[in-house]
Amino acid sequence: MTASQAALVLMQLADLWMVCRLGPHETQAIGTAALMTLSVSTFGSGFLITVVNALVGHAFGANDRAKTYLLAWQSIWSACVIGFLGLLLFPAAPGFFALIGHPERVQVLEYRYFQVGLFGIIPQLVVLAFGHYFLATGRPKVLMMTLFITVVLNVIFNFLLIFGAYGCPRMGFTGAALGTAIANGVGVFILGGVFIFQRDGLPRRAKSPRFSLTYLRLMFRVGVPAGIQDAVECGAFGILLMFLVNKFGALHLEASSILLRCLQMVSLPADGIGASVMALVAKQIGAASIGKAQEIALIGFRLIAIYMSAMAVLFYVFREPLLQMFTADIRVVEIGSQVMVCIALVQLFDAMTINYIHTLQGAGDSAWPSVVNLVLISVVMLGGGMLVLNHAPFLASFGIWSLAAMLTGAQGLAFLLRWLYGPWKSLVLFKD
């Protein structure tokens, strides 16, 4: 799983490099546009990753294969419904991006990217539903190989559609969103085919598409808080950050847009480890082995902490060369370099956040982290952001990113304490 997430990092790195070649307006737009698209899909991905890994993992740990298929089909229906609901945001996109207040030319780029990206959410979520079924049932190679294929296709499609190469239409900025949607569509066919035609000794009736209101209710009870948690962290945090940074001008916006995209890329391998930990924790809890679940959580934290610490060193030592990959403006590099020092200091807390939010979700404890995240973002980012704007504007975007670092530290400690002392050991997911 981590290898496949590393491939996604390379894909996003290539996407960012291609978009930055289009000009400064596109560079300023990519952070918020991609983040808003990701916020909509993140509700669905947080929902699906949690319910598939937790519920399918529990069923698989209890050796109930028929139930794993039934739960998988409910996740497919849920992915389609969430994706269709996301399309309802299409007409509201121009007004929403106008509220953020970026320059008009940047706004146009942002909402066009967002509108195209909405059509890619359904295939993206279906890929997640199928893929994490294989992860929860101990077959990560199926997901890994499919993601590698879609990553390669995404880079190819984006190159063709962004720059209009080899006779393809030159779509510029929006070509990046369309290329990703097409690549995910291919992934649906690959994973769907493996899922439907796999041989495991169960009768065909046990694997046929079915609808279960009971399990859908269970999925929404476990998955909706996790979806809200992820959407709030990605959307409310990211959009609020970009809204506040915009108050300090285009250079700060451009630097923060690059940094935000880089942070998303860096967190992907850590999220991959976290998703694997979630599946393993859920399996052990399903097999009534609490002690092993705790051991897995500790091992997961150590792995993520090592990776994130290495990223902290990379951010600090190579901060200027990293930024120069995406911009030639020395002023943007100077602004971004200062912020990168701040980011590097909290990577260990970020590791804590990523690991323990996944372990809590694997145990079915998803509502509490969602509430805590909303409170922390409101107090630290919104309240603190207003203080910086009104009483310490000389800090500029460095002050806003310092608040983001404080938020990361508070999240990490809160989720760690919840795992150590929370009630997850006594939670019961399946009543039957």
C-alpha cells in the first residue's frame, strides 16, 4: 500500500510541475482548486476507507467471507450516491470561489478545474471501495498494481490534455482534472473485473450484487463521522488557510499554493501506512485480539514517524531547491523557505495524527475525532487567523502557517490520548 501511495506522490509531483509551467496564475490556482475538489471527494474517501477497512476487516477477521462481499457491495452503492451528490455543487462553483476572494483570473481557473474534477469523483470513489476491499481482505497487491497503472495513465493523459500534445485538445489547467478522471475510470474496470471474477470457493449467489439497508445504516453510523473528519481537515483547514494567506498578496498565495500541494504529496505514503494499520487493527479487533491491535498501532506509529522525520530533514535542508522546481520567482522562494522551516518542526506530530486517527477509525471510534478536529480548526485556524490579521499582520503568511503547525501538534496529542485512554476497546460494531 505504501508503494502505491509513493507512486501517487510521483503522479502529483508531475501534475504540479506541468501546471506550474503554464504560468503564475495557474500556480496560484492549483492549490485551492485541487483542495476544493479533494474536499468533496475526501468526504467519500474518508467514509469508504473507514467503513471498508473497519467493517470488512472485522468480518474478515471473524472468517465471515460472505459478509465481506455484502459489505463491499454496500460500499459500491455508497460511492456512487456520494459521487452523484457531489455533482450538485457544479452550478455553485463560481459563487463559492468568488467568496474566497482570489483575483478574478485565478477564480475562473479554480472553478473550471473544480467543475471538471466533480465528474471524476464517482470513478475515484469506486476505485477506493474496490481497492480497500482487497486491502482489508489481505490482498494489497491487487490495489497496488491497479494504482500503478492508473498513475502512469494519469501522467500520460494530463500531459496530452494540458499541453495538447499529439493532436489532443489543449485544455491547459482543466486538462489536469480531466486526465485524472479518465485514469480513475480505467481503474474501475480493472478492480471491478478482479472483484467480480475472483475465485474463492463461495457460491455465486454469495458474491452477487445485493442491497442491505441494515449494513448501509451501520456504514453510515461508522463512516459519516470519518468522512466529515477528513472533509473538515482537508476543506475547512485548507480553504481557510488559503483565504487567510490571500490577505497578504499574490506572492504569498503562490508560495502557499505550492507548499500545500507539496504537503499533500508528502502525506500520501504516510496515509498508505495508516490505511494498512487501520485494516490490520480492524482485523485483530474482529478476531478479539486487542493486545495485537495495540502492538500494530505502535509499529505503525514508528514507521510513519521515521518517514515523516526524514521528510522534515528534507524540507529543512533542501527547502530552496524544492521550491525552485516549481517557480523561478526568488520572492516566492524566500517566502516559501521561511514557511518550510515551520512545517519541518511538526512532522513528528503529523505522524502521530495520521497513525492514531487511522487506528481509531479501524476500531470504529470515528465520531469523537471528527468533533475534536472541527473544534481545533475553529479555535486555532479561524480564531488565531483573525488575531494574526488584526494584531500581527507583520507575520504575514508565516504567522498563518505557524497556526497550522500548532493545529497539527494539538491534533496529534489529542488522537494519541484518545487511543491510549478512550473507550474503543468496548465498542461493538456488529450486533448479529
